[in-house]
Amino acid sequence: MGTVAPVRDLLHHLGIDKNLRLENGRLAVPNLPSICLGAVDLTLMEMTGAYSAFGNSGTYVQPVFVSRIEDKTAKSSIRTFPNENLLSIRFTMLLW
């Protein structure tokens, strides 16, 4: 079986620290072939940043959370609330 070093290096170039350790001492990006199947403990921001490189000609761009957009008169046109329920519980249970 081959090595997973090229995959770990690619993740590192995409902004994910390949040497980061979890609280239990395990590597967040394991040195095992299962990383090709998605067996990696990553945050949503890390995954967003890594995937954004595909749409930015290979350039990593650190993601930011946009909570409000204002026009030139400081009138808020879009405001998001991270804890806002967007879907009904009934609908989400159908998907689950």
C-alpha cells in the first residue's frame, strides 16, 4: 500500500494543519488511508477554506463569516443570525 503523505501535504497547502492534535492526542488528519474517505475531524471553516481553493485557481483564501450587509447609507439589507431556525423540526426529522 502507498503512503498518504501526498494527501496530508495537499491538505496542509489548503490551509489545514496536518500536525494538529486533538484533545485525546490523536492527529486531526490521521496518517491512515481512511483520510481519502473523509475520516478527518475538521471544522466547517477549515473545510470551507480548503474547498474554496478549487474555485480560486488553487489559491487558499481564509473564509470569513458575513453577518450583515449594508448599503452606502448604512441601511442593513441582509442580516443573518447564526442561531436562527431556518427549517422546521418536522422537516429536518424527515431528512434525518
